Amino acid sequence: MKGGIDILTGKAMLPSIEGVWDNYRVKRQFIQLSTVIASQLLLVDEVMSAGKNMGQQSTNNMEEDV
């Protein structure tokens, strides 16, 4: 089964034989980045939750002072 097209000839070719590894590299990079992105999203969620809780605490403190 052929998996690519030679842009010079227009014929089908096997990318691995021709040394084309772009799809493999792109997919590998997506898998590696997905863990980084997930970690960053969890960090943002944690920071936003902490900020929300601090806002509630300062509101409660203001009500107690009055």
C-alpha cells in the first residue's frame, strides 16, 4: 500500500523509503505536547480556584469588620 505522492513525478510512493517522516514527527509532537497542555490547563484551573476562594475570604472579612 502506497502512502504518499511524489510531488516531482506525481506517482505514488512509500514515504519511509524516500525518507519522509513528517507525519510521524507531527503525531509524536502532538502526543508530547498534549501532556504539557493538560498540565498547564490544570495549573490555570488551580490558580483560578485559589483566586476565587481568596476573593470570597476577603468579602467575608469585610462583612465581619462592618
